[in-house]
Amino acid sequence: MNVDGVVAVMTGGASGIGFGVAQALAKRGAKVVLADIEAERALAAAETLRDQGLEATSCYLDVIDQASWDATADLAFGHWDQAPQLLFNNAGVAGPGTVHGVSRQTWAWVFKVNVEGVYLGVKTFAPRMLDSGLPCRIVNTASEHALGLPDSAKGGISAAYTSAKHAVMGYSLCARRDFAGTNLSVGVVCPGPVATDIWNSFRNRHGDFGGPRLLVVEGEVPMSRSLPFATAGERIVEQVEDDAFFIFTNGPNEAEVIETYQAEVTAAMAAFRQRYGV
């Protein structure tokens, strides 16, 4: 997909992977909307891009609120008087907790933002994109966690996050099937460790789920091993331009997860066939 001249909406666009992708898109001629629950941070991020001579605007977006999505869509379709052709469902949150230890509030909040937020984005933008008749693309951010279970997560720090990202992967596979043969295609990003502040997500936790809280979880992956978000953004956009469905950032990290998971599944299937002869 040629991104030059298209309008692209980036959720979670104020920082991290979202800002990295938005900057890479804008450098290629795209007009970017940085949508984020941290509106002031998004405003500053858009100003940073405009200071570089790039086209960008920003807006407040709470991805679990339909009215907020509607307002974002109205801005995106009206600001440059052209239909958006790219939507990146990138906003996400993470929190600690084993499968039996994670609180019900954290579990519900992580799924609400990471899964329902993606659904609401597609539900809001897909009909308008289909009606536009233009080549359009929706890209959902999952994780290397959606490919199996990274070594860094085996301590149980992120059961809700891992489970939610598997759901995003399943939803993206269904979206690819459902939009096949239309002007709308789908991609799914599976980042390895990238230098973001996602593990400080609790600063934006909604009141219905316990409210904001200062909680920083580093996990077991040293930040020194994390890919700069600008590099991740460039790599993601290059793969979007190639119309890739599976999109990666780091390489070795994701490959290790995939190979470990596939080896276990392959061994289990071989044992099944040996036992039952089918």
C-alpha cells in the first residue's frame, strides 16, 4: 500500500510504538491523526511532527468509549476533507498478575482496552472505509505474546495481557477473512520488546476499574534489549507498505516464541497421530 497522501489514524499515538509508526508514516507523506487518552501528550506529539514539516493533528480518544470513537472518526474524515485509508488499533495496556492472582478489575480493564478497543475501532471505521471504495487498511497491534509465551512472561507477570493479545490475534484473523475481496485489508503487529512505557499503563486506568495508580512493571526483559520505538515504527510501516498480514519488529524475539510454540504443537500432533492413526 502506498501511504503517500493518505490519512492515517493512530490510536495510542502520543508515544511509544504509536508515535514511532505515525512519524514513519508522516515522513512518507501520510497525514496522521494522533489519537490518545492523554490528549495533551498527543497534542505535543503532533506539534513535534509539524515542527518537522510533516502533516499531523491530534485528538482525545478513549478506546473503550463509542462516543469518543465517533468524534475521532468525524475529525479524521473532516480535517483534511478526505477519507482515512489507514487505521492503526495500537492503544493498549498491560498489568501484572498470574492466571489465578490477577485481580478481576485488572483482568476486565486489560481486556476492555486491548480487545474491545480494537473491536470498537473496526466497528467505527470499517463501514466508512468500505463505503469510500479507496484502498484501505486496518492494522491491529497484538504482541509476540500472541504467538506463544515469551520466556520473559513465564514468571506470570502478565496473564491478562497475554490472554488479551491472543484474542486480538484471533480477531485479526477473522477480520482478514471477513474483509477478503473488498477494498479493506488487515494486518496484525506482533512486536517484540520495544522501548515504551506500556508497563506504566495504570496511570490511565479508568475509574470503573480502580482508577489511576502509579505502577511500573519492568518484567524480565532488560530495557537495554528493547528496540527503539522509532526503529520499530520504520519497520512496521515498511511491512504495511508490503501489505503484510503478520508484521514483526525485532525478529529474533518473535522467532524464538514461534519456534518454541510450533515445536510443542508439532510434537503433540505427531503423538496424536501415532496413537490414533489419523
